[in-house]
Amino acid sequence: MRAGGRDPIREAVRLLADRRNAVALTGAGISVESGIPSFRGSQGMWAKYDPMEYATLHAFMQSPRKVWEMLTEMVSVCGEAAPNAAHRALATLEETGVVRAVITQNVDGLHQAAGSRRVIEYHGNMEELVCVSCWKRYPTRERWTPGSVPLCDCGEILKPNVVLFGEPIPWLAQEQAEEEARTCGLLLVIGTSAQVSPACDIPRIAKESGAAVIEINPEPTPLTASVTDIHLRGSASEVLRALTFLMQL
Ligand code: OAD
């Protein structure tokens, strides 16, 4: 913890209260307590599915049915999940004018389900399917049933509208995320290993533009020793609940 020897959570509350125009960057860790596995680590998705075989655009174009084995699990798990206390705390912080936007790498839609209004989906979402041939889009619930491989009217296999490795970040999300990073007073970095580019550049952009960076994660990340001002070590729900409680005092 790098908060000049003070109680880091109280220091974080002070910074949030002073700066107010905070933005959150979230990753898979915030949804772990909703039952959605993260990607890295022994229990993560990439321990079960090699991302080079299951999560690249090239893999999808070569063997879409194989990639749908992993996608089926992701769509099902995301479809059954509900927001947890961390998602709800972020929505409360937006409601009370402390946080102005959430940039999320997650594709599960749980921030919106919890009530967050300004959510920038950096890696897309599971709500839609897109045809990689004719670009027609469909709501997932209309085209996909568990165990099936969804087809476009043109006959191609549909892809969820999520960013696979080798695909660019959606243009608008990239622009908006960078703008938020450049202009926020404080960035909350929650539940991301900060290993995937360009999302991992967002904290650096914020820092170089003068923002304070508060990281919420049970583990240190590559940001912790370089960019992070305060590392609040713990699960997203326990730390965010404590923060929102202390903000009200
Ligand atoms: P990772 O799986 O890489 O990292 C999850 C992070 O969450 C780790 O740093 C954990 O320590 C932390 N964590 C675990 N449980 C937590 C909890 N209860 N509360 C808070 N933090 C917790 O997930 P991401 O960083 O989101 O991209 O991964 C980034 C991208 O890599 C994903 O969006 C996905 C993946 O490949 C694509 O598929 C393009």
C-alpha cells in the first residue's frame, strides 16, 4: 500500500470525496463473486481453454464450432449471473455523483443490470451476435439456444459481439475510454490483472494526465508498483462496500 503510511481506505475516501470526477475501470475480478470465472489463474477460463485455440479471431474464422464450445459456456454463465455488491456499490457511487463512468472489459452486462448508466463496454458484450460475413446483428436471445451454434440468415456462423484477440477495440468505446482517462480526477482500477493491451494503457493515460489511481484487487498487478497510488487489497465487494459506507459518514 502506498498511501504515505495513512490508513489506505480512509485515504481513498478522502481522494474520492475531494476529486469526485472519478471513473472506474473494471475487469473479470469484479464479476467473480457473481459466479463468473476470471480468465487467468488456476481456476480461470484460460486454464480450461487455450486462448490461442479458442479466443482469437483467426481461431473463430478457422473453426467457429470449436470456439462456440467455449462461447456456449460463457454465454450460459453470463446469462445466469446477477450483479453482486461490488456492481451495486459502483452504481450507488454514480448515483451520488462520485463516479461518472465505468469502463469495463467485461462482456456480462452486470454493471447495467446493477443500475450503472454510463458504461463503456471496451470488449463488447454478449447481448448481440454479429455475422463476420455480412455484418448483420441479432439479439443473442433470439438466435441462440444452449447447445446450438447460431446462424445468420446468410448461412454463416454468428459471433458474439465481443472482442476476440486479433480484433480491434470498438472505435467509439476506445475514444470514450481514452477521453474519460484523460479527463478524470481519479481512476478506480477494479479486478483486472492489467495484462491485456490496450485496456492496460488506460490507467497510465489517467496517471499521466494527473489522475490519482486506486487499485482494488486481492493481488498486486503490474500497475501496483508503477502507476497505483493506493492499493486496496481485498475482494471488490468488500472494499467497495466499505468505501461507499465510509463516503456516507
Ligand atoms: P484476469 O482474469 O486477467 O484478472 C482478474 C483479476 O481479478 C486478477 O488480478 C485477480 O487478482 C482479480 N480478482 C479475482 N477475484 C477478485 C475479486 N473478488 N475482487 C477483485 N478482484 C479480484 O481478467 P481481466 O484483467 O479482466 O479479454 O482480463 C482482461 C481481458 O483478458 C479480458 O477482458 C479478456 C481476457 O482475455 C478478451 O477476451 C479480449
